[in-house]
Amino acid sequence: MSMAYIFKLQRHSVLRPVVQGAIGICAWLLLVPATCRAATLHETVKKGSDLYAQGKYDEALNAFVDGQIEHPEDAQLKYNIASSKYMMKNYEEALKGYLDMAATARNAPLEQKALFNAGNTLYRQGKLEEAIEYYKKALELDPQDKDTQQNIEFVREEIKRRMNEAKKTQEKQQEQPDNQTQTGQQQKQQEAQKQEGQEQQKQEAQPQDQQQEGQKQEGQEQQKQEAQPQDQKQQDQQITADGKESAQQQEKQQAAASGDARDMKKDEAQRWLDTVQENRDNLKEGKQRARAQGSARSGKDW
């Protein structure tokens, strides 16, 4: 049994008793003379049932509500209104209608169908345990109803399946690291990378006017360097000339010093030569004297 089976069962259990009930009421009312109300109720129920069969649940609901104005306590109108709301997925209001209809139903078949559909509505709301309770109540009124028996088994299996899934999910959460922490860290890293990319783009994509301003400033600095004032150039030339004159004077002084050094060397050399010559003369005289004295001694001895 599947989910679709419950949904299909809901549609079948809604329409069939409505039409049969409406025919039964009209047949009974026709026995009463001059009863225009019966014809009005029959037409209203038929119109709403046709719209319901076409899937126009909102229009069917309006038709049933119009019929309820004159018959506010009619159990089958309550049943049809609740079924229309169920098909419109207004489960809260549908459940109220089914429970009210089950409480006011004058025969067991209608009450059983109301309790059965109340179980379907609770199932749609995710209230599985409560749905089983109402299926059991419907089964008490009709123990041979196969649809109710199948729905009870189906919902029990669904409860087991969901419990197993919850257990497996809990085990996975215990085995795996904290995914939320990892996700948070990844998001922070991605955000940081995004900010770095934006900063890099800002630096690379410098505004055009800023680039032009920088180029303009560079051009002005270059013009200032190339176009020096005339007096500055003259001053530089004067400094260069003075430097040259100073260099020439230094060269002259060095040349004069060198000349003096050469003159002094000549004088010293001459004096040295004179000294040498004088020494030679003295030596010569000494030798002559010695010879003369030697000759005199020799004469006397003889």
C-alpha cells in the first residue's frame, strides 16, 4: 500500500456517500406534498458534487455552503464541506468538519466515513499515532472495512520507517564531524578570499582620472628638472670657472715647488763637488809634504 492509495481512498469515500445520501433524502422528501426545500437541497448537492468531480473544489465548497444556509445541521453537507477543504489542503478546517460530522451523524456508515477521513487528515498533518487511533474507531463501526485495515498497517509501517531513518541520521551525526562548524569555516574562508579578490581588483583597476593625474604630476616634475632658471645655470658655470682657476693655481704652485726642489738639488750638488775637489787638493798637498820630509831625513843619515 502506498501514499497514493490513501489519497485515492479519500476521494472515493467523499463523493459516493454524498450522491447516495442526496438521492435518499430527496426520495423521502418527495413523499411530503409541496416541499420545495427538498428540490433546492437536491439541486445544491448535485451542483456541488459535479464541481467536486471536476476538481473545482473551491466552487464546490461554495455550493455546499449555500445549501448549508437552509440546512445548517445536515450531516452530509458537513461531510461534503470538510471533504472540499481537505482537497484544498486546508487540513485544520477539514479535521474540524469531519469530527463535527461524526458527532452529529444519525447513522453508523456516515460516522464511520467521517472517522476514517479524520484519520486521513491527521496523517496528512504528520500526526501518525493519532491517525491510527481514528482508524481504529472507524474499524469498530465497520470491522470488515478493508480500506481501514490497510491504512492502519500502512501507517504503522510508516512509523517504523521514520523511526529507523531518525536512528540512522543520529548515528551519522555522531560518527561525522560537526558539519555546521566546517560549513561555517568554509564560508569564512570564501568570504575572506572574496574580500581579497575585491581589494586586488581595486588596486589593479585604478581609476583613469587618477592615472592621468599621476602622469601629469610626473610630467611637471620632469619639466621643472629640464627647465632650470638661467641664473642657476650661470651660477653653475661660475662655479665651474672658479674651479678651473683654482686648479690652475694649484698646478702653478706645484710646478714652482718642483722647480725650487730642482734648484736646491743643483746647489747641493755643486757644494758636494766643491767639497770633493777640496778634499782631493788637501790629499795631494799632504802627500807632497810627506815626500819632502822623507827626502830630508835620508840626507842627514848619509
